[in-house]
Amino acid sequence: MNAHISSAYDRDLEGITTLIMQMGGLVEEAILRAANSLANRDVEMAEAVRKADEAIDALEEQINEEAARTIALRAPVSKDLRTILSVLRLSASLERIGDYAKNIAKRTSVLVEMNPVPGADTALRRMAREVEQMLKDTLDAYVRGDAELAEVVRQRDQEVDQMYNALFREFLTFMMEDPRNITACMHLHFMAKNIERMGDLTTNMAEQVIYLVTGEMPEEARPKGDKTAFVVETG
Amino acid sequence: MNAHISSAYDRDLEGITTLIMQMGGLVEEAILRAANSLANRDVEMAEAVRKADEAIDALEEQINEEAARTIALRAPVSKDLRTILSVLRLSASLERIGDYAKNIAKRTSVLVEMNPVPGADTALRRMAREVEQMLKDTLDAYVRGDAELAEVVRQRDQEVDQMYNALFREFLTFMMEDPRNITACMHLHFMAKNIERMGDLTTNMAEQVIYLVTGEMPEEARPKGDKTAFVVETG
């Protein structure tokens, strides 16, 4: 039953890893460019981010096909099978992070028409950069099989969550101070939430990497950071 | 290489299908109960929804393990392999829909402390019921191998999107009319967005069912319904 020929399987896996890294690079770029397009009010760059998402989606499709082909041809078992299935989860997460970047870019095209909310663009860019760094480290951890680095990423997600919580409160204040800020703040708030979700997905990826390297999912529950469900102040 | 013994594989797949249906039933219940807990301001029910999510997550884990075991043991190829991989996507979508229901329930516990926003609870419940029906039909379509029913679900997602767009505008208006509505509306808006995302995920599931039955993903792009990225009115 076990038709797994080590070298052929390893070659396939290397090919898939290369595709994952390529996809990861495009997603990192999408995050940074989406945040920059907002900060610089650059509608053309926002449009480019939206277009670039097609390449990301195509890579996911290709990775899925390669993985299915590898499973069919090499019939991997136990650890090798787990690895392939984990890789599918990594690419699915990357695809979703790419979608969030695209959503941010979409809203940029709208926000440029409104009065800027002081400090918001910069704060969002800072958040986005943090998530991009986390993603970069996660991809490095994956390639190097470095579970410790992945664990560091996992802990860093709290910082992104804290940034998000602070922004949520700030937007509420702005909206209450002046109703003309409401529409812009709603969009900005969505963007912040999108970045926070990117951070969550990156953290899930880091956990997959830990699983890939150690064979076990990290046990200790990571602290959940979005506390806004419990914000009850009414100003 | 092809060690696939038809009857054993079919038995495994049947077992996995049963788990998917079980998981789907729990997720349907979570959607309805989350919406009802908001409409009835029932904090205990909201708490129960949050607790019940653990059973949903456990089922996803079990489905993943069963699928991996089936791939390892039966070494399915072509269509059979595609089926198993599709099933993994179905369970991943169900898990995410369950998470959204949990998020809605979390916010319910907070919203009960605030003044109700007229009509909001009922509108959200209507949206949630629509999504629950879509999910029910999707699961039926999956079990019966009914691509036509899945296509009907796919088209219905537009209605959910329209409900969402209408609510988005309504919440904006309420916030502008009276800043004391802002915090509640932010939470309600998140809930509406969560339900809209559930609709998207259900639609993805319907597309997976079409793929499972026909071997092809539906080609005609479905109309995208969340137009709020383009809302520019400032009141």
C-alpha cells in the first residue's frame, strides 16, 4: 500500500514549497501595498492590489492541484501525508489573507473621496507592517523548519490585537465627536478589522508550521486579543 | 499504485458524510440560536451557543482525521481523491460558519446592556434564517448529489447581500441621527457582516457541491453583493 518513494515525494514537496513561498511573497507585497495605497491616497496602487489578487488565487489553485497529484502519485502516509495536508491549509490561509488585502484596497478607493481621519492611515499602516513581518517570519519558519520562530510569531499576534482594540476605541470617539466622521470611520474600522483578521490567519499558519515541525499543535491556548465584543462605553 | 478498493472506500466516505451532516446540523442550530438570543435578549442562550462551538470544532478535527486515514488506507485517485479533498473544504467552511455564529453570540451578551436599535434584531434574525435555509439546502444537495439545488443556493446569496447592504445604510443613518446609537450600531453592524460572511461561505460550499457532482466548478461568476465598500454618502 505504501508506494511512497522517498526521493520522488521529496522532490514534489520541494516544488510545492517553492510555490508556497512564491504565493507568500505576493501576499506580503499585497499587504504592504494595500496599506501604502491608503496612507498615500494612491488609487492606482489600490487598483493594482486588486488586480494582483488574481495571481495569488491562481497560485493557490496550482498548489491544490500539485498536492492532489502528489497524494495520488506517491500515496504518502503518516507524517508525509500530514505534511501535504498542512501545506493545503497554509495555501488556503494565504489566499484568505490576500482577499483581506484586496478588501482593504477596495475601501481605499472610496476613502480617498472623504476627509482624512487624523492618524488613522498611519496607525493602519503600522498594523499592516506588523502583520507583514509576522507573515515573513512564518514563511521563514516554514522553510527552515523552525518551530521556535513560529512560536514567537504566535505570541506577537497579541500586539496586533492591542493595536486593533485601541483603534476601535479611537474610531468610536471620532464618530461621537462629529457625525460627519461616521462613514469614513466605518470604512477605516473595517480595514482595521481586516488587518486584525490577517494577523489571526498568520497566527494559524504559524501553528501549522509548529505542527509540521514537531508533529503536535501548540497546546497552550494563545491569549485572544479582540476585546471589542465587550466594549460597552456609550461615550 | 491504485490500491483503492471500491467498497471500503465507499464505506469510509459514507462515514465521513455522516459526520459532515452532523456538523452541519450543529452549525444550523448555532446560526438560529445566535439570532434568537439577540432577538429575545437571551444571554443564557448566547452563552450556550458559545459553548456549543467546541463540539463543532471537535467534529471538524474528527473529519480531518477520518479523511487523512481514508487517503492513507485507500489511496484514492482522481475523482475519489477530489471528493475527499472537497469534503475537507466543506468541513473547513462549516467550522468558520460556526465561528461566526459564536461571534454573534458574544456580541449579544454586550448588546443586551444597551438601548435596542428599532428593527435591527428582527432584520438580523431574518438574515440569519435565510442563511440557515441556504445551509440546509446545501447540505441536502450534498447528500443527494443535487447540483441544481446547489445552484439555487448559489443564486440566493444575492438576497442576503441585499439585506446586508440595506442594514449597513440603516445603521449609518441611526448613528448620524443620534451619537448615542453609535456603539450599539457598531456591534449590530459587525453581526450583520458576520451573517453576510456566513452566506458567502455557504455559497462556497454550494459551489463545492456542484464541483463534487459535476466535476466542474460553476463558471459563470456569481454577482458580488456587498457593495458597502462603495458607500460614500456622508449624510
